[in-house]
Amino acid sequence: MTSTEQRTTLRSRISERFISFVVWRERHIKEKTFVLILALLVGLLAGGAAILLKFLISLISSSLTAGLEVKEGNWLYILYPSMGVVIAALYVRYVVRDNISHGVTRVLYSISQNKSRLKPHNMYTSIIASSITIGFGGSVGAEGPIVYTGSAIGSNLGQMFRLSPRVLMILVGCGAAAGIAGIFKAPIAGMLFTLEVLMLDLTTVSVMPLLIASITSATLAYVYTGYNFEFFFAQSESFGIGRIPYVILLGIFCGLMSLYFTRVMNMMEKFFKRLHNPWTKTAVGCVILSSLVFIFPPLYGEGYESIIGLLAGDASSIVNGSIFYREGSMIWFLIVFISLVVLTKAFATSATNGGGGVGGTFAPSLYVGCLSGFLFAYTINHIGLDVELSTKNFALMGMAGVMSGVMHAPLMGIFLTAELTGGYDLFLPLLIVSTIAYGTIKVFEPYSIYTMRLARRGELLTHHKDKAVLTLLKVNNVIETDFLSVKPEMNLKEMVDTISQSKRNLFPVLNDQGELLGVVLLDEIRNIMFRPDLYKRLYVRKFMSMPPACIDVSYPMDKVMKLFDDTGAWNLPVVDNGKYVGFVSKSKIFNSYRRVLRHYCED
């Protein structure tokens, strides 16, 4: 037996034994119990993936920048981010050959449109691409890729054991929660991310798997990296009740900054979409990124060093390395410089992703929030008001505020900030800032930076049960095709013969190209169909009528239901680029709706 035959035989035996195990599991282990076991496994694997991603980023970054000073090595700091974007773009285009950007949005899409199924390569390709992008100094974060990776781990484990889409959805949520918990050492924030951003319902079935996956991943991260917070924060200045009006103003300011960040990211995404040549995208992205990093060195990488510096009360960490900075610069230089860094961060992030890099918006939103909070307090302190605000405290609150606004996740913003820094003493102001920032951006933008793309296409799964079920329903699944068609040149006799062969009272009128021209309703010709004197004289084109509306096969189900409500029809034709496909009836939709609702809401 050759080595190839031996390997084939071995794979066949392993496959047979695994199938036997799956059958044994289905007979002896209840699904709810097995989901908890898988949640533990997902937590371990996703937590390990988060640790690996952080390690690779640190390894690449330290290897490139060891011994370099920002001022002396400024040109290398300009080149590195572009090099990372180019390498990541080459890897994605020629090795992965699949689009792995916008990881969180793709997870949302898989939940609502693809039965929570993610491809196997998503379990590792985002780690490789994002570690290159961020390690070389790309102005993005590692959190979006680790969410994509963790969700893919959960999805593929569930698919291996032939679990239903409803259970796959829970495991995808477990993977996302574990990814956030592992990368930030924040188990509560991980679970809240799944509930607020991925919009999974908190039910008796989902709560325990999410908790197990999050806690397992965070525990693994603590074991590997030690029991210390991601960003050290020591509250040396107490928070007074008299500062609450300024906290409220900060919440509004953070909401507006969140809106600005979201709008710029969308604008730049549309800009890069108009560049159809991938190499043009890479070139433009690299030019924008390198130019911004040259002018504003704090835009290099994730920006965590700047966050650590500001939370420690050290503003010099922001301006060091700038070509414009001089020792003893005026206060207003710092205010203007930080303002420009805040305003250009969204451009740097979108240029990194638009050019072909792979990264998320978690870290950029934390970065913008920290600088916004610091800028707010620092400016108030120097405009002549009789008040002294703690820049450290307000920088911390700003992180929660902008995170809540960008993600539309106030609870996650609060707990993530507290878990990242240990700033639980500021829990009340964190609550105030996050709530007000979220309320402010909701006035202008109903969807988060992740969900707006899907919401525009009607492909977003939400906590609203009715909308969620309609999103899960597809037009293709409710089309009925057992209608006999007729042609406009057919006479009444041929029409009657067709009626005698049909079990339906509705007949689509088609031309030779299969295009829908109209419909014939049995009730409308009942008074003439038994008059033989009209059989040879009356033709279909004379008594056919136009349907009240047509459904395109691409329409989302909520739009279909609106058409039924607006027209009062019971059956509507479905077309694909004008070609007749079939009919959709209210009764078929209602039956499918009840079936999906019962399955979706099952505990």
C-alpha cells in the first residue's frame, strides 16, 4: 500500500469514528448540555487565538521598532504602515482569495443571511492578516479580526457536530464574546458585545454558553499575561458631584465625536469602493496613511501607548515625535494638535482598511474617545473658567462615551472601559457619559458602524422579534411555481382549456421571452368563460389585467409584507429582471413566519 493510500485510509477511519461519535452524542447527550461543553471549548480556542494575535502583533512591532527613536527613525515609521498594508493586501488577494475585511459586519451577515455559517479559513486568516497590518503600524485595532476568528471557531465546531442554525447562532455569539474577553481580559464586556452589537437575545438558552465562553477566554488570558489591567489607571483625583454638568457636556461631545467618526468612516469606504482597481486602492490608502503618520506620529499603530500616557496624566506622550513640536510649546499648540489627531484618526483607519489592510474599529474608537475626553477637560481648564477638571478621569470617561456611540452599545462601553482600566470608582460618570453619548448619536444615526451596511439592505437581524423573523425569511423560500401560464394571443377557448388543467384561480400572462405582461383572474372571466360564441373572438390580451404590484426576487421580506399591506392583495407575482419566476401568497408567508418564529424563539 502506498503512502497516499495509507493517508486516505487513515482519513476514512477518522471520519467514520467521528461520525460514530456524533451519532452517539445525539443519542446520549442532550443538546443543551452539549452546547455548554462546546461553549467551554470555544472559549479555550478563541482565547488562545486572542493571545496568539496579541503575541504576533507584539513580536512584529518590537522586531521592527527595536532601538528606534521616533524622531530618529521617523522615515521608517512612515514606511512601515504602508509596507504592512501591501503585505496584508497581497496575502488576502493571492493566498486567502476571499474578502475578510469588516469582520463584525460579516459575522452579523452570517447570522442573518447565511444560517450562522462561516468558512473554515476564517478561523485563522484574519489573525495572520491583522497581525501583519497592526504589527507594521496600521492605524486599526485587533478586536474586529478576533471577533471574526472566534465566531468562525464557534460556527465550524457547531457545523462539525451537525447542530441546527439556532444553536450555531449561539456558538457564533460565544466565539465573538470569547474573542473580546480574551483580547481585553473583559468577560462581561465580551458577553455584552454579543448582546448589544451582534444582537443575540439574552435567553435561558444563550446566557450560560455566553458566560462560560467569556469567562473561559478571559481566564486563559489572565493565566498567560498575568492579573493586571490592559491599561493601568490609578484614580488620584476624586470625582465630585459638582463635576456632573461637565460630565453631561462630555457625553454630548462624545456623541458628536462618535457621529463624526462614523460618518467619516462611511464616506471613506464609499470613496475606496469607487476605486475599482485593487492596486489603485492600495496605493491611495498607503499615501493617505503614510502622510498622516508623518504629520501626526500618534496615529501609528493601535495607539495604546498614547492611551496609557493620557490615563497616567502625561500629555507629552501625544506630541513627542511630531515635526511641529518644540520644547516649551504653548498650551494652545497641544489643544490644536490633539484636535487634529482626533479628527484624522478616522481617515487613517479607513485608509488602512481601504488600502487592503485588515483591522477593526474598536481600538480606534477607544483612542478617539480617550483623546476626546482629555481634550475636553484640558480645554475647559485653560479657557478661564473657575474649574479644574481631572484630565485623567475625563480621558477615561471619553473612552466609554465614544465606544458607546460608535458601537451603539452603552452597556458594553461602560463595562469594557471599567474592565480595561479598573476604573470602577468612576462608574457613575461612566454611566452618565455612555448613556448621553448613545442618546446623542441615536438622534442622527439609528444604526451602529457595523450594522448600517446590513440595515440599508434589509439584512440585519435585530432584537425586534417580528423584524428578526422577517429578516430570516427569504423570498426564494416562499415562491410558488405551480401556476399555469398563458400567452396574450391565446383565445378564450384555449384559456378555458388551461383553466380545466389547473388547480389555481390565477394565471400569469407571459411573452415568448418569459417576461410577465399581466395576470388573468378566474373570478374576472367567470361570466364569459361559458359562452362558446366568444371562444374564437376574445383573446387573453383583452381580458388580462396588471397585478397591483410585482415583487423582485431580491426584495427583503419586510418590503414584501409592506407591498401586501399597501395593495391589499393575497397573491403577488415574483420577477427576476423582468422575467416571471412565480407567485408569493400571504398564506405561504404566514405559515413560514409561524414556523421560523417558533424555531427562532425556542428556549
